[in-house]
Amino acid sequence: MKRFIFGLIVGISFSSVSTAEGIDKIWTEGTTFGEIRYRLEQVDQENIANNAVANTVRTNLGYKTGEVNGFSGLIEGQFVTHFGEEDFNSLDNNQSTFPVVADPDTAQLNRLWINYSGVPETDIKLGRQHINLDNQRFIGTVGWRQNDQTFDSITLTNNSLEDTTFKYAYIDSVQRIFGGNTPPDELESESHIINIKHNFTDWLNATVYGYFLDFENAAALSTNTYGLRLTGKAPVNDDVKFSYEAEIAHQKDAGDNTADISESYYLLAPKLNINGLGIRVAYEVLGGNGTNAFSTPLATGHKFNG
């Protein structure tokens, strides 16, 4: 399969104006924001006669309020449309004779949340939101595609322990990148996410995590995953810097998943930066037995292809 992708992002941001005080900080310190992204993707897939060409545009418009008594909020709409011939399979346009480019036409509420920061060193966020953890291998917004993956959830972030960040999320539903029922564009969820990171030194940051995924309408994706992730960096000399990622995890079936899953994950990725030139080697393993396999259904998956 051959793919060609071209993207252009234009960002727009400006602040609203008001002269009132107190609760009117919602407007006086609020910000309206927007983004327009054009994307061209071409796909030449050997087992499909037609080549895909997808010209799509994503427009995001939103408003983030100022903070009042620890409370703030955000609302954002997202609109995706194609132009020109619809010579691609968006998985929602009945163009199955073309390769898949999963950028369907959509008009939706992308984010809507309320945040409370009145507790010291703590943020509590409720509503539809982005969640990006670590390198997004397990939880991410799938920024490769036009339609964001977002989460209807409550999240808690706490930094009260020195050099430590504790993150917890309860996910009620996942708004996926798709636009139809196959694959489902929404996962009905009762999932719990725990991610704890401690910075020991520049050359050793450790993250322990537990991702307990339970999906009512996609039981085969329900799993419990426990893992440890290590990252760090250190100068070799004035011109050479070394950094690394190392990770290990184990996954079991959960919820109504009828599969017998007991698989492991490994990642080792050292990197050298020599006078601004980065050289990185990565070895990654997602275990499987030919029937069942280690899965990451909420990942920003394209980051790890190739």
C-alpha cells in the first residue's frame, strides 16, 4: 500500500472583550479559537483496483472561558467535509470499491467540558474532552485523522506529591474517528484509567499504569492492562545527547470479552541526537498466539505503523 498525505493547518485565536468584573471574567478572560486543516491523502492498494484520492477540510471553532472561583469551561465544534470527487471509502459513504481513508463528513460537538482547579495542585474535568497519555500508545486523540477521538469522561490530575503526576479517568463513552456503525463510531464504556508518573532524575522518569477497559457494544475490546514505562535523557558530550524509551505491559481479557487473552507488550527505543540530527531505533512487540492478540483500541495507532 502506498500513501501520500499533505496537510495544511491555519490557526486563529483572539480574545473577547468586556469591562465587567467578577463572574464576567467568563467573557473578559475568555478566548475564542479556531483551526482550519486541509488534508490530501492518496492510497494505492494492491488488492483494490481503484486508487483513492481524498481531499478533506476540517474546521474547528470553539470558546474557552476565563476562570471564576476555580471553574472554567470550553466548548468546541468540529466540521469535516470533502470536496471534489468522493473517490475514497470513508467507511460511511458506501464507496467500498476504493481503499479506506477514514475521514467521513461530520458536524459534531467535539469538546464540551467544565474544569475545577479550586483544590490545590488538582484539576478535575467533566465532559467531552481530549485525553493523551504518554506517547499515546494506549490512549490518544488520533490526530492523524480529521475527526478527533474524544472521551465523555471525568478526569482528575493531581501534582501534590513532589515530581509526581497522578492521573485518573472514568470514561463513560468514546467518540471515535468513524462516522457510521461499522466500525462503531461510539464505544459505550465503563472504563477506568490510572497513570502515575514520577521524575527521579533527567535520565529516569518512571510511569506505572493500569488501563481497565470495558465496552458494552464492543466486548472483544474489553481488557485489563498493567504496565511500566521508563524514559530519560542525558548528554554524552556537548554535541551528542542520548535519550530512550523502555516499556513493558501485560494484558488480560475483561468484562464480557469471551476470548482468553494473556499477552505481553515490549518497547525499547534508544535515540542519539548528534548536532541536531536525531537517530532512533525502536523495537516493539505486541504479543499474540494466532487467535488472540494484545490490543490498544484507544491508541493513536498511526504513530506506530512502520
